[in-house]
Amino acid sequence: MKAMVLKKIGPVEQSGLELVEAAKPQPQAGQILVKVSVCGVCHTELDELEGRMPANTPIIPGHQIVGRVAQAGAGADKYPVGERVGIAWINSACGKCGFCRTGRENLCGEFKATGCHVDGGYGQYAVVGENYAYKIPAEFSDEEAAPLLCAGAIGWRALKLTGLKDGQTLGLFGFGASAHIAIQIVKYQYPQTKVCVFTRAGQKEHQELARKLGADWVGATGEKPPVRLNCAIDFTPVWQPIVAALEVLEKGGRVVINAIRKEEIDKEALLRLDYAKHLWQEKEIKSVANITRADAEEFLPRAAAAAIRPQVQQFRLEQANEALRRLKQGQMQGAAVLRIAN
């Protein structure tokens, strides 16, 4: 099968994924083989490629996978052949530890991530345990469904962790694949909530999309919104927006960091907090670590009920490096999706 493989760590501008002919995987007991239709492009793949997120190499990246069941391993009977399913970041967990037993399998010490610890969806076929695959609501095309499996599900987890109550003010820092889905679920589930969106300076297209999707105020990171934020989600790959969010956060508010890794370009890019200015008066910072199966299972039907429509830019499998470069440069509006099957 054709696949884009991560073999060498380095800047995406100088390195990149390699197109290869790889062996078609075979499902083991309890697993299903999925013929991949599309796979979303996530910033985590950029982190893997550039070394911020340690990945097993060589590996086929990609964890926003939509396809059809092509074959079932022994004992796997949850999905019939031909059923459309999705595969997300969580590929497996031990199921036995205290974290797994309390619904926090995202924190399991044996957590394995699709496209990071096991081969993912930047190829024509992928395997996964049948209990780690998800039925895709009929309301979504393959291309629309792909970003819901990570950008959507992780945004949903981050939103839950904010503790947002309807009528409060929410800040979204960065407006890419995850944030443009999150705002749609907020407008559906919290109709009285005001949403303030912060982007990089000069990102006019991102700002226009935010307004189109119902943002109540839009500006650049560092600008002051008309009211203080009760909570905020940081979707960016850098540190400065966290500090900017804390500066405009209301007393007792919480900033949730929706990123697995942050870029540290130089010392000036590191997080520097002034206690009195940024954290005093019971302000909080909370990180998001991975997702659970429950996050995807909760979010997909909610997204269908809310008539969420991700904005998608399509690329061919062979254009994966181009998509990743554009993502790094902030040139991706909405979500990028690789078309694997014709």
C-alpha cells in the first residue's frame, strides 16, 4: 500500500514525510482493518516530525481517520465489513489501572496514540481494536468527519474542562481546525455565552471566519476584549497567548491549554508569569492530555445534532508535507484533510 512515513526528525521545511510502498497491515484478534478514505492533518503530526512530540520511527502518522471496515480479526464482530468508522488519537489503553477504571484512560501509563506509537492514517489501510473505532454519523461526509475525530473531540474535552456556564464569556486563542469547530458547539450548547476570538495579528481570513461562525468580538492576541473572560481555551502552539489570556481573565477564571506540545523557539518564547498580574485571585491554568473514547463518543452525536460543518481544505496523500508546511505557517483556514482513496 502507499503511505507517507516519518523516518527523519527535522524542520518540515527541510525534512518531511517520505512516500513509500508499505506492507498492508493485518488485523489481529479483536482488531479491524480499515481501508482509509481520508485522514485529517493535525498540528501533532508537525510536532512529531519536528521532534517536539516523541514518536516511534519509522511510523505512518495520522489520527483523524475515516474509512470502511475491510476485514475483521478473530472475535471482532462490532462492525460489519463495509461499515464506515473513524479512528482517533487514542489507539489503546490498559483498561485496568486506576485512571482507566475512573474514565481517565487518557492518563493511562500504557496509553498508545494512533500515528505516534502505532501506525496511523497517512496510508491506504490502518488497523485498530474494534472498541477504539467509532461509528460516523450519517450527517457528515468523510471529509467533514475527519477533523471531528481530533480537532473536534479534543476541543470538546477542553471545553468541558473550562467549566463554562451558559451566559459567561469564553475566549478562544488561535482559530484553526479545533477552535473553528469548538465555537460551533459553544453556540449550540451555550446560546447565551459570548465568545471572544484572538488570532495572530494580520490573520484576516481567520478573523472573518470567526465572525461568520458567530464570534461576538474578534481581535489579535494581546488586544483587550470589551469584557473580561470567565474562561479561555488556548489552541496555539506557542506560549505567549497563555500569558495574554491570563491578563484578561476574570477572577476565579480558568485557562485550558489545548496542546500536547508547545514550541520553544528561544528563551523569550518561554512562559513567564507575574504572580500578581497573571495568577493571583484564584486564576487557574489547566492542560489537556489526549482524549478518552468517551470524548469521541459524546462529541460525534452532539456535532451532528448541532449541524456542525467543519471548513475543510483537501490535499492528496502525496501533498502531506505541503499541508504540514502551510499549517506551520498559519496559512490553513479551518482543517486540512488528506484524500487517500479515490
